[in-house]
Amino acid sequence: MPGQFLGEVYRTEQGTFCVDPRDQFISASIKGDGEYGTVEINNLKAMLPRDASVLLIGAHIGTLAIPLSKWVANLAAIEANPDTFRLLEMNLMLNQCGNVAAFNYAANNTTGVLEFVMNTENSGGSKRKPVHYDPSFFSDDPKIVQVKAMALDELFPHAKFHLIFMDIEGSEVFAMQGMPNLLRETSIVVTEFAPNHLIKVSDVGVKEFLAPLEGFDTLVIPTKRQKASRDQFAEALEEMVTLNESDAGIIFLKNQSGIEISF
């Protein structure tokens, strides 16, 4: 039986990564630039004490999880795509990340299975099967498979995370609906906000997006250099929907007036 190709390995200042050469985004950045998400990593580190516990939902191959793991006490990494998860596991071993626990689940509001689109040209864009068809989601003729889904309150029944990070291509509402206890205990949530994904992937709007975040009192939108109080959340995000503006990491804070957010 011939050997199985697993990926190409690159050493960078952020760590050593086995990447899928078919991926033209995160993996291409690691290969060509020797880094990915440096600004995002530094911004996250600025919000985290060295004894922090972090939940990273949508860990991909570990380009955020691995450098962050060197800064914090412990990190839990969730990745739904089974092919990407294999690379994540390898990269955690390559970088000797003993304080990271990785889980191959789709974060969801219930535990079970769901249909999942496994993109290759942009594997970070893999997602639950969209409610509404968009040809851009299927441009590389991806496989559609069933993956295990988990409500994260069930996976972490006693955990408390200082920060929860989500980059899951429109599934954020379902993930948050499945972790009300974790959201109650955390003080920082950083999440992608992409109107096209919310509408077409999950068929939800701003009201549904904000409902699980009722305990947070400050919203920061880095791309707009904007800070909003609780009563301004809906207006700020509705404006982004109207203008079809996305942000890779809007930030919700709870009693965190001392945190400085650099734009």
C-alpha cells in the first residue's frame, strides 16, 4: 500500500505547520509569507493575562491556536472539518502544545450530526450546509459530509474560559445557543461577523445573533474603529448588514472597561 500524502511542512516564527497545498488562503499565507493573522494574534494577546483559559471555535490548522498557546495557561480548540482537524492534530504535536485540547466537532445548539461542506481551495471557508444556496460556497466542487455536532455546554460542563473566539462561517448563532453557561462565565467574546454568511448559511439576523450575548455591555468593531454600548448593539450591526460589511473579529466585553482595544 503506497504512502499517504498528508501535507507540506513549513517552519515559521509562529510555529511549524503542516499545510494542505490546495488551500489558497491560510496555507498559502504560511507558505508565501511565513505567517498568518499576526495582527489578530497580537490583539488577542493584549486582552489576555498569562494565566488565561481560551476557547477557540474554528481552529483550522492551528495558526491562531499554536502561537496563543505559548501565551496562555490552556486552550481548547474546536474544528469541524475532519481533514483540517487531522492537520491541526499534527501541528499541535509538531509544536509540542501540551496545554491544548483539540476536539473534532461542529459547535451547535444540539448534539448530533449535521451536513458539512468541505472546501479545499479555501478550507477555512468550510461550513455547515447553507440554508440558502450561494454558488461561491461551492466553487471548488467540495465534498458534503456528515460531521459530529456538539453543544459546547455539554462538552465543557464545568469549564470557565476567559475568552471565547469564533470563526465558523455563519454558524455563530447555533454555537452560542449551545453554550449559554460558557457565555455567562466568560468576559470576552471575539467573533467573525459576516452578514452574507449569517443570512445564507444560517438564515438568521442581528436579533438572533445578539440574543445569546445579553450579558455583554460593550461592542468593539475594529474595522469601523467603533465602540458601542449595549443599547447601540443592534443599530451598529444592522448598519453592517445593510452595507454588507464584514469584520473578522468584533469584540463583546463584559465589565471590561480597563481593556484597551487598539484599532
